[in-house]
Amino acid sequence: MISAILLVLITIFLPPVGVYLVSGCGADLLINICLTLLGYIPGHIHAFYIEYVYYKRQEEHQQGYVNNQHAPGVYSDNVQSGGRQQGYGTVN
């Protein structure tokens, strides 16, 4: 809970940093940097959407529900899985 609040505070000031902390360095981060440079509000909307999907998937996993459908507009496997380990390579 404390980490989620801290992540939201970081995202309010620097949206790309919040996305990086959740999804790592990848397409989601690049999209967020571009959106933040084009307009600060679109960067915020995208960052909070990425964080929403991440925490929603994490909560679903804790409740025993596994959602295998990909969230639209999210390219990070870490966000799609809610931070769960997916295995190494093709081995699950």
C-alpha cells in the first residue's frame, strides 16, 4: 500500500519515472516519454493507466483469478502479469 502511494506521488511529478518503475525500459516508457513531451496531461493519463493495469492484475492474482487477456495499449509483460514471474524464455 505504501509503495502504491509513493508510486502515485512520483507519477504526479514525473510520469515517465512512474512508468519506468512499473514496466521497466521498453515500449511503454517510450510512449509515455513522447506523450509527456507532447503534453503533460496525456503523459499522466497514460502513466496512471499503466499503473492501474499493473495493480489490478496484481490484486486479481492475489485473489486467485488469472486474467490471460492482454490489456489494450500495454506492451510490458511485467504490467500484463501484475509483476509475477512468467518463467525464463519459453519455459513456464
